Amino acid sequence: MLPQELKSIMSHGLLSFPLTDFHANGDFNPKGYAERLEWLAPYGASALFAAGGTGEFFSLTADEYPAIIRTAVDTCRGKVPIIAGAGGPTRFAIQCAQAAEAAGAHGILLLPHYLTEAGQEGLIAHVEAVCKSVKFGVIVYNRGQARLSPDSLAILAERCPNLIGFKDGIGDIELMSSIYLKMGDRFSYLGGLPTAEVYAAAYKALGTPVYSSAVFNFIPKTAMEFYQAVAADDHATQHRLLQQFFMPYLELRNRGQGYAVSIVKAGAKLVGHDAGPVRTPLSELKPAEMEQLDRLIKALGPQ
């Protein structure tokens, strides 16, 4: 897939990050992962991000990463495009990007480099090195320590034709507006704040109608219903689902550090699609929290 083809796909529809399945001992479970992707693919997501943030990319080793991407590509071939997560220090990010390209992924989402602070000059060099290591499309994720300015993105857009997308995980409205007004249609834009549904209508108004849904992992029908309500400016449906599910869900998610991932795995387990445990340093929901989540899910009806 050419970078501009990926850009077109990224410009519409709902996207999601499938969980990565692990056995009880924490090893990658390829059979469970393939079954998960087969379950999710028909629900209509425009693309799926393999080994993304919700897929616990930050916990994966260089040895197991290629197998995860190959499993996703092989399972979803002809059904839904696969964008691979890549990130960490520059050389590791390049290693992941090249492995994803070799496995047949359609592009990468470049996740933050983690931990160390970096100035704009260093961030530009990092993103440029990853982009130039592959031919397929790259989407950069502004989050945490990886916070690119509008001017830096303009430099990267000139140097890297295959940098075709921008995902925001910061929530700085002034910064997002500045980026959109400066870059226009040079990029496709993706909302990426945790539990993106809560911010979806606001980001649509900023020129970013596309977002990635984590809850698609366990309530795919509701996730698509909410996306369609945002696309149609159906505020009544949005407000009903926000009140009924998303706001109580946020209250539960915010009880623990790292619960943004843990609660998604908990939800998948509750609906009969157990992805196994989270890897440390994440921790599981407590039994009482599982019960509360179960009640929220059941109130939505069949998925």
C-alpha cells in the first residue's frame, strides 16, 4: 500500500487497537490473537493497529514483535488494513518499522520514544530516521515526551513524503488548532486521547473527525454506534451513550494507573473474548471493579 493510499484510509471511519493476547504465563498467544482479529474485523473499522498502545507495545520484545504483526496481517488480509505500532528509542523503532514492512503491514503508528526528554531538533531527527528507514506510510503520535510543534511537523512533512498522518494524544486544543491550520490536508488527523469517544465531537469541530476506539475491543457494536452518531452530528445518541456508559466507565478507568489498558482487557474477558493477563507494570482490575464494569456492559445489550 502506497503512503497516500494509507492517508486516504486514515481520513475516514473508526479505527481501533486490538488487544494483544497472552497466555496465562504472559507469552504471546497467536491463536487467541487471530481469533480476536477474526471477531473484530467484520464490525467495520477502517483499520486496526496491531501492537499499539492498547496492545501493550511497550511490553513487547524484539523477538516476539514480528510474529504479532505477521499474525495480524495474515488474519486480516483482504478484510481490514493493519497499521503496526512502532516506537521506543530510534534504533528499536526502526527495527520495528522494518519488521512491520517486511511482514506486510500497511504502515506504522510511531509511538513516543519514552522516558527521556528531547528538544525539537532531536524529535525531528528521530522521526525523520524512522520515516527514511521504510517506504510505507508513517503516522506520528504526539503524546508524552514526544510533543512536536507545528514548525517541526512542517519540516518533517517536507523531508519525509511518507509521513502522512498525525495522531494527537495530548489534548492541547491550542496546539492542535495550530497544527491543523498550518498543515491543512498535508496530513490525515486522528484523535488519540484515552477513551477518545469523550472528545470525539470536540475534535471533529477542530477538523479531526477520525479517532481510535479502545472500547471497540469489547463493545464493538456500541463503539460503531457512537462513531456514526458523531459523524451524523446526532447529539442525542452521543449524550445517551456518554451518560449511560462512557462517563461511568471513565470514573472506573481513572481509579488506577494504567487502567486505560487493563480495563479494556477486563472488558474483553467479561464478553467472552479473554485476551489473558496484562503484563507488568500494569495491574488487573479488582473484583469489585470487574463487577461494576460487567454491569455497565450488560446494560448496553448484545454486541
